[in-house]
Amino acid sequence: MKQALQTIAYRSVYGVAYAVSLLPMAFLYAMASFAFLLAYRVIGYRKTVVIQNISRSFPDMKYGEIRCIVAKFYACFTAYFAEMLKSISAPAGVLDKKITFENLELVEEHVNNGRNVIICLGYCGNWEMLNFMPYKLSHDFYAVYKPLRSGIMNKLMIKLRSRFGMKLISDKSVIRHILAQKPSPVVYLFLADQCPRIKDEKYKFELLNQETYIVSGMEKLARISRSAVIYLHITQLSKGNYKITCIPVCSEAELMNEGEITRKYIDLLTKNIKEEPYGWLWTHKRWKR
């Protein structure tokens, strides 16, 4: 009975989301503007966390500059949800015009040479638009994710993220999956700037002027599975239009010293954030531990 009710609820939520996604983009952006007023000016959703994170990350910034970044962050953050909604029904051709990939042949090169590829990135720009990436590649593409507590929302996000061929693996299953024998190399996507559950002193680095523990799994799995590692640099060209650049981290992870891959990742992530400081997910309590 419970399962049947959850199925009905999921289909209802998905049906409403799909219907809303058919609305013109201008209308969805108008909804996002209203959500911005609520989140930023009325409710102040995690506003203290955002201001504190930005202030500590850029200690030399003046208060006026921080306020501008905070406001622009909330405007982008709410617009991302409008774009995610539209991607539920938007044809591949439409998304292909809005997302430009640069140096994507680097992924193909490694896979064709018989190596798994681990793609790492941070919560920069509208990272959910990467759901479209498998459409551009001819190889199996897996994304590591943390299941949501709500079963309905979890199924909805899996539906959205797998629309163009992306396969999802829960964070608890990825080790077993990536170490299993595969007939051909595949591509894995890691959002690697989350706050780890367990502190590992070997993976403590300085990120944005703060001592930061980094999830070690991405590097350890890359080295064990003898993968190539690539960083995705996300740039917002204009509202709703993104450039995603593949930047090499290493071609043979097993030859790298421990911590070296993560150090390079941190340097590339820092550059990405500083380029567009309003684009990172500042509501995330990154330094809570």
C-alpha cells in the first residue's frame, strides 16, 4: 500500500513538473525572479551562512562587494532551478545550443586508449546541466550521487539526471562498482567538493583561505582503478548558456603521489570559483566540521 501511494505521488509530482517545464522560458525565469525575492529579501534562506562563507573566503573584499556577490548568487541560484525544470522536456537540440563543450575529445582519447576516466568538478554554475553530457559521448557515463531522503524526490532527480543516458550510482555502491571488472572503460562523474563524513588529515588542504577537509574517495578510486582524471571548468557565458571545459588533471592516476590529484583539483576549483564567485553553492555548509 505504501509503495503504491509513493508511486502515485511520484507520478503526480513528475506530471506537474513536466507540465510546468512546457511553459516558455521567459515565464520560468519570471517565476525564478519571484523565488529570488522570497529567498533573498523575505525569507533570507541561509543568508547568514552565505555571507559568512563569502566573507571568510574573500577576507580582503569590502562589504559592498560581498553584498553584490550575495545578491547575484541568489539570482543565479533561483534561475538554475528554472533551467532544471525546462530541461525536463527541452529537446536535445535546444540544450545543445545552450551548452558548449570545450576539449571534450580529451575524454574520448583516454577511453579509446583503454582507461577509465574520472571527471571531477565542484558545485559551480548550473552543474545539473551536465545531465546532458552523455548525449555528447559514445561511452557509458556514470554519475556518483547521494540519494535524497525523500523517496519521491530521489526518483524524480534520477529521472531528470538519466534523461540523456547518464547512469547513477549511489555513493555507498561506487567502490564495488568501479573496482568490478568491466569489458570496456567508462566515464565517472564526481562532485568532489562536499564535506566528508570522516576527517582524513592526509586530505586537509587550504581552500579559499580556510583549512578544508576534502573527500578522499575520488582520488583513491582513481589511483586504484588506474584512471585518467579530468576537471570540468564551468563558465556561465550568459543567462542559461554555459561553457564546460575539460582540463587534464592526470593521465595515469596510479603514478601520482598521494594527495597530488586532490591538490590539483583544489587549485582548479579555486580558479573556477574566483572566476565567477557568485556561481558556487554558498548555501552549502562546507566548513561545518
